[in-house]
Amino acid sequence: MRDGRVAYVGPDDGVADVTGAESVDASGATIIPGLVDCHAHFTGLGGANWIARFGDPEAELLARGDEAARDLARMGVLTARDVGAPRRLNLRIRDSLRDRPDAPDILAAGTWLARRDKFPPFVVFVDSGEELRAAAIAEMDAGADLVKIAVDTGRTGDEVTFTAAELAPTVKAVHDRGKRITAHAQGKGAAVAAATGVDSIEHGFGVDVATAQRMAGRTALVPTLSVLESFKGFAATAGGRFADGRAAATALQEQAFDAVRAAKSAGVRIATGSDFGGGSVRPGHLAWEIEMLVRAGLEPYEALGSATWIGGELLGVKDAGTIAEGGAANVVLVHGDPLSDPAALWRVWRVYHRGVRVS
């Protein structure tokens, strides 16, 4: 690595010039690209009361961004996409952290867009397809890198909040700007979102075989499986009052696993997203999501690809999730081999962001 770029990849005897280079003995470690978290909420706190915490004072919401960024970088997550924050605070966080080696490169969607009274109150509400399109344009005018829309609601996404006819003009308006649009769709909304050609479906527990076939070649799936696992963990430690929640989370997790298998079978791109802050998961735990993808049926190499180059491809960020000569020197060293043991991704030893050592 030299001047923030990868100068050479290959055997020792092929290096043209190593003058002044630091040599690192990485025996027992595996070198992987910087990880990519495609579903993040830098203003969220996570934990059991994560929804309520979006109502905390603005100074606290902004401070979380800095702390979360450091947590991500230390764990090798060097690119992240924030898919919703109150009052577009993620745009301010993105700009304040730009070019800092101890923070990931961030794309931010501004604020969620949702049907009135069909989502928590920290979003932008609209009453029609026309208002939805106008709101999406307003987010982009404010500097959002992408647009995020809630297409269904309820714990299992049983109520679709926009029709395909209402959503399609907004998808076109975003694409006409050269930007990308993603849809919150936990259940029935996945079919609607896929029909309109959004760039990705977040959660997607309701993706079935027919929806997956429609997504193939144009719409990625970001499953956020670790959130469901974390809900089960809360139920296990909080006593009997959460017993029903544990059962519901377990059933929804099986549905989510089916969605991943349907997507894989149809050739849909699957990218990782932890949903930290916007669910109960904490920042920097993307390794958990990769482990869950393996449980859902991906091979370890496929799950690692989802968390590296596929995520970078979905975000449209050059060099994200790759190691190549001339590319950005975003490199992570982990103890062990994640292609045989995905848990190795928890064991981060060293992280280099644009060639600068972070941890």
C-alpha cells in the first residue's frame, strides 16, 4: 500500500520497489477488503428501545454518528449506507466525517418517506403518489445520496402503503437524477417494490419465488437477518413478558431465511445490512449478519462477497469491498479463515482505511 492506494498484489518476488515500506507478518490471518454495511442508522442507538431513541435531543443523535463511525471502522466496516435519520441529520454526520480515516465512507438517504401515519413519526409523511415524488426530489435537492421509501408497515409488513402506480413515478424521478432508491419492505410491499424497479429491498422477509424472479438482474436484497436474531435474544433474557415476541421473531426469521434462499436460487444480488441503530443491533456487528446469511443457506464465500464487493456494487462506490492494484487501500486483517469459519470476521486484528492504520 502506498499513498492510500494498493500498489501491488502478488508474490514477494514480484514487488518492484519496497523501499521504505513497513512489512507486517500476517501469519495466521486472512486479508480481506473493507466491509460494506448497506443498512445503517447512524443517529440510532439500537437496543430494546431503539424506536423511542430517535426522539432524543438533536445533539445526542449527532454525537452517536461519531461514535458509531469509530465502532464501524475498528471492526473493518469501511463503507456504510445510512438509510434514514430524523431531520436529515445523517447528511450532517456524513459531511462531518468525510475523509476521516477512523470513519467509514458514508452514503446517506436523508429522511425516510412514508404514507401518513403508517410509520413512526420521525419521517416525512405524504398522502399521495404525487407528494411522494415531490418529497423524493426534495431529499435529493437537500443533498441525499439516495432515497428511502417505506412501502409497507406493521411488524410483518402486512399492509402495503403505496401501489406500484403510485411508486413508479418516484422511482423514475430518482433514476432520472442518476441516483438510487431503496424500499423498506418487510412483507407484502416487497412485490410492489420489485415491480417498480427499485434498486434494493430492505429486510425483504416477504420475498417469495415470484418476487425474487422479478428482482433478478435489477433489484438487490438486503435481508437484515441479525435484527431478528437480536429480538430473540432480548426475549430470552427479559422474562416471560417477551415470550410471544420470541415466537414471532422465530417465525419471521424462518420466513426471512426462505426469502434469502428464494433470492439465491433466482440469482438476485444479496448484500449485507446490519440495521444497526434502526433495529436493536449495535454498530460494528456486521460479522453477525454474515454468519446469519450462512445459516440462511449462503456459502461462506457468498456471504463474504455480500459484505464486500456486492455491497460496494449496490452502493455504486468505486473500490468499495475490493482489493485491486490501483484501488483504494481499504484492507482488513482477521484471525483465521472466514471462508471456512465466518466467525473469524469478529476477530479483527488490523484495519487500514485508505492506507492509514485505524486499529
